[in-house]
Amino acid sequence: MYLVFLDESGSPCPDYPHWCEKQAKQRAGSPGTPMPACWFILASVGIEECHLPMVDEWFGGIEKGFLQNATVPPGQEYEIKGEVLYSLREGKPPASWIGTRKKKRHIAAQKAVWTPLSASQLANLEKSVFDLLVRLSPVVWAVVVNQREDFARHGPRTWPPYYHALTYLQQRVLHHVQASHGAYQRALFVLDETSTLTTAAQFDEYLSLRETINATAAWPVEFGRYLVDVPVFGKSHLHQALQLVDVIAHAMWRRMTKTDALGWFGRIEPLLAKHWKTGDYDNAGLTVIGQK
């Protein structure tokens, strides 16, 4: 089984005009300020099932070592979150720690675990995360949607960004599985908990749109032949490989927003899937929708 772990950065805006309306109201006191790009990123990392023990062993060591968790059961506060690690490495508070949050208890517990770490410990932890990725040699795919430009181009006919991005990821992953393993291997998608595909109606809607998008592809795929069609959902503190793709998604977000002072994207770049013909990751490991 080929396992593909997915995570997102940013929020998909299926009702983009409503989002613009809210943004305009919030920015009414700052005339002339441009509307934010409203990036949505869906990232994935593919690994062989036999490599999962390596991932679990690494995370077990991190919890007992860096995060001083020898006896407490694993919880959300012990997750390796890309946003938290990146911000603390810069000496800044993570955005998720600022303002009123619904999960105040979780944030307080997270702060208690992460704030005692020194600058050198954070730097060593960052290095260890990327060393693990190099050792695993995974294949990375990411789909980035500039929702503002996408809607400006297609208007009401714009495909919902989450469904659009997930379809592209599945197409690219299945081309990889087909070329690497033929019909003897299938891909299973493991998703972090999301509200986007939690109901049967949402999943039916997605499958219908997926066929529409696939029909427009220059090289369509047979989803049922190479893919376990129903994805698995899990909590990221229990499925450790989801934490790796969280780091990758945040690195992509930093690149798109031009805030990657630590150069995380440069460490992810060699892992991006390459196009079989061009040898480049453009429109293969990294696909941008709605970019001018």
C-alpha cells in the first residue's frame, strides 16, 4: 500500500464573494489597501507503508527528548506544527496563539510545552524534522490555489478550491503509482480531520466534480484502479506522518506569501515530484491554480 498523507494551509472559500464582502468590511478603515490573495494550499507526502515505523520511532523519540514527555499520553500539544515551529524559530509568537481562540485549553497546553525550548533546541528540532524527510525520501505534491485570481477568471463557474485541489493531487499521485508499481499497488489517502468531506452528501458532490475535472485532463486517470476511493481521516497527533505534511504545507504557504526567511521551501524543493517529460516540478509536484 502506498500511503499519501494530506494537510492544508489557509482556508478554502467556496463562497468567495461572501469572503470578499467580509474582507471589505474589515478593511473599511484602510482605504486603498489591496485585498489579500487568499491562498489555499493542499499538500501531500507519499511514503511506502513499510516506512511508517521509522516515522513513529522518530516522533516517539522527539516526545520523550525535546518535548520532555516520558509518561504523558500523546496529545495535540506535542504535535510538530509547522506554524508553531517556524514562528518560534523566528522568535515570534505563532498566529494561532494570538487573540481569542475557541481552543484556549489546547493553546495553553501547547504554550507550556513549546515556550521552554531554547533557541538552540528549536534549531536542532527543525534540523531533525528535515533530516527525517531526507531519510524517508518521500514524494511531495502540493496544489496551491490563488482563490482571488481563480474566481476573477471563472466567476460563479469556479470549481470549489478543496475539491479542485484534491482532484489534481489524486491525478498526480495515481500517475506516480501507475508508473512506479503498475496495477499491483494502490494509494490510500490519509487526511487530517476536516469539515469539507465529513458527510456522504459532500463526498458524492466531490466524486461528481472529480469526474468533471478528470474529463478535462490531457491524461485522465482510472481512479478506482489505483486508488482506495474512500479516504481515511485521522487526528494528526495520532497519525504522526500527518505532522510531516503539516510542516510541508506551511513551507508552501511561506513561499507563496513571500515570508520564508528560514528557507524551508528550499529544503522541500528536492522532494517535489518531477514531471516525467520535463524533469521539472512545475505542474507536477507543485501546481498553482489561478496564478497569472
